[in-house]
Amino acid sequence: MDVALGDLVRALVRIMPTGVWGEALQSLLHASRVFAPHVPPAVRAVLDESRRTLMDDLEAGVLTAEEKGAARLREQLSALFERCPGLAATFQRVLEEDLVRLLPEARPGPGGRDEPSGGPPVVGIGGIAGGIVPRGDIVTGGGIVQNINRDQVRDS
């Protein structure tokens, strides 16, 4: 459960500052309404407060905004899941079926952390090594376009 909660929290913290947050929120509220009609107001309160605090910290330039937001959201969701057994499994399904497709593309940032990518998805050589790569394929990442050939992939 702790791993699943961590995955959910990380996904929510990554989606909260984006333009698709409304869609994510509606998916969670709908699932909580189906789970139990009395649950959505508590879910909405937790998520609204968490997002508001995260956005305030991001706007203020707090360097640890995401980490603080994730820790706070983890505590609040844990408490909610204790009060509503079974809601965690419902939210896990929402994560797997709806939220995953809403996650922004990520690229390694400073210190190895993933950061949203404004450009094309990152494809590393390691991701295609071992496969047959025809001469002249293009690998994009971080705005860099690179032509590679089969020998370069084999030798990497």
C-alpha cells in the first residue's frame, strides 16, 4: 500500500500545476462518488488544500515545494484512506486508468530528478540499444536532434 500511495502522490503532485488538473480532479471525484456518495467532499477538501499550498509554494519560489507538497498530501491521503478503507484501491485504479495518461512528459533534471519537458519526449540510446536501428534514425531529447547509425548503437 505504501508504494501505491507513493505513486499516487507523485502523480498528483506532478499533475497539480498543469492545465489538466481539472480533468484529474474530476476523475478522482467521480471515482470517490461511485465508491461512496459521502466521500467526495472530503476528497475535494484534501486535494484543493494540497494544490493551493503547492501552487503558493511554487509561486513563492520554494525550492522544496514538490517535496513538501508530496509529504503533506501523503499524510492527508493516508488519513483519508484510514477513514475510508477501500478508497485507496479505487484511487489506484484511477491512477492506472486515467491519471497516467495525464502525466507530463519527464526528463532528468538537476540531481537526477524528473522535470516536465516542454519539448519532444526523451529517447536515450540505452532505450534502443540492442534493437536494429536503421541508418539515419533521429533520436530527440531536450531539444537536440541527433542522427545515429546502427554501428553507433551497437558500440554504445
